[in-house]
Amino acid sequence: MTDLSRASSKSIPVNEISNPSVLAFERKIDPSDAIFTSGSGEPIILREKAVRGTISNRIKKEKDADPAKLDAAIESPNLQTVDVATLPVDGKGADTLEVTFNVRVIGNVGDPCACNEPNYRNRLRSVVDEYAARDGFRTLGLRYAENLANARALWRNRLSAQSIETTVKFLQDGKTAKAWTFDSFSLHLNEAGLSKNRDVIELGEVIAGALAGKSLVFLEVVSRAQMAPGLEVFPSQELIMERTRNGKSRTLYAVETKSGPVAALHSQKVGNALRTVDTWYPGSDGMPIAAEMYGAVTTMSKAFRQPRQKRDFYNLLDGWMLKNKVPSEGDQHYVMACIIRGGVFGSAE
């Protein structure tokens, strides 16, 4: 691979460039919500359950461990209403969860959708163009393709399946120009960028070509997870900011369709899975994390790219743009992945 650590163009003197107060990028890997159906195409509808729970939380105070008090607490009903989503109990395809979503890949990575410093915009365009000329977004394209093929976007549902087959269709003018089918379990989650699968590499080239150019690419992704009839499946759970006294203790996400509300994963959750490409963070053991500004992994309550280490997105971007301090090869890929992620990055408070 060409050395990406070579200095960037100095056509724009860095002393004439300042951080914009307004800087924003649109998402370049833009997924839809992921819709849940059974193997026969029957929509998976949310249902409510009313259950009586038991006391299961950790006892915090010694006085609360008194047997009489604990018995009294157990006698008090812990009534809950929850949403559930399950596969059908019988019929054709009842043992299969089918998850479908679309992905739009957009070019013009180096063009912010908002920037109030013309010199910064030109400098950014120059840096991204040089990166594209050297790497062609192939490194990131392969990793996005791996995450499509390995069904990472199924999250907990992936762990509940015996096998998963994923088909990715490359759509042009509403028709399938090319299709790839993958055995998702043969593609490991913790081997980002190492796939030798020819179809994964070909899909990665299609994604990279869109990112490096100005054209749009549309992909349709369908994962078929083999389970068993009647089992619970796991769409996104809604965040309820204000819960009423008699409200549900678990509200699941659904998309309104002609058949009613169908269980689904948030597009944000799908996007998080697709951008899980960063193996260049400090202390990395090869486990990829999502490309985030500070390397945040909420399930671990940890930020892997601390500002004190100067390896977070903002320090790397500012050094590259304003000081001609070119990041290491891996961190260049990371910065580009964050720009592809999109967001508002200006210096204004």
C-alpha cells in the first residue's frame, strides 16, 4: 500500500487557515431503518405483555436485608407492561428472522455541507483529494463491506441465530446490477480489514468508488437468520424521556406500514454497526470500535481516544488542517471515517 504518511499539499499556507466556527458534514454512509419480517415475508408485529415481576435489584442498605422486609417486598407485585417481538409460532418461514435495510453511499467526502472559512474548505478539499488519490477509500470501503457481509447490524439477533445468510444487492435505476450472497458466520467480527473473500473485496470496491467519486450507490441488504419458531427477536428499544406512572417499562421501535407497526432497528443503530471500522485507536488489540469523535463505546462506558493523548478526531483534524501535521496512516483512515460519519464539528459554542 502507498505510504499515507507523506506530507499533504502546502498550496494553501497553514498560517492563513483558521478553524471555522461553522463546519458540518452530511452522512456519506446513510442506512435506512432495518425492518423485521419472518422468512415468509410476514411482518413481525409488536405485542404488549403484562407481567408480574419480582424483586431482583441489589440490596444497597444493610437494614433492607432484614428477612421480614425482604419478604414484604416480594409480596408486593411488581406489575409491568412491556413490548415484545417474536417469530411466528408456526407456518412457512416461522424459524427465520429476515432483516432488510437499504444503504446510500454518497461521494464528495471532502466537501462540507456548511463551512464559513473558504481557506479551510479549500485546504480540506486538497487533503481529502490527496488521501483519495493514494488510498481511493479502499481501506474503509473494505471494512464497510465486511460489516454488511458479516451481519453486524443485527446486533443481539446475530448472537441468537444458528446461521445467517446475507445478500447485498447493488441497485442501478431500481434494478439489481450485481448481487453478492455471504455466509455471515464465516466472516468474523473482530478481523476488520483482513477479509480475503473475493465478493467482500468486490463489494468494498463498489463502496470505495462511490466515496472517492461523485456518484451515488444504492445497496439493498437482506439478512436471513435461522432461529426457531416463536422465539423472541430484538428490535431497537425506544428511549422514553418522560415515563408516566402507568407507562410501559419497555417500548420497542416500530415502523408504520400498510400491515401496521412492524418491528425495526433504528437507522442510527444500523449506522453504528456499519462504521465499526476503527482498529487504530490507542491500545487496540484488533477489536474494531465505531468511528466516533472520542472513540466512545457506550456499552463499555469508555472513550478509547482521549483528548489528552491527542488521538481524538478534533486534535487529529486540527493538526492536519491547521499545522500540516499529518496523522499516521491508521489515524488518517480514522479521520476520514469520522468525516464519512458526518456531524457538526465547528468551533462555535
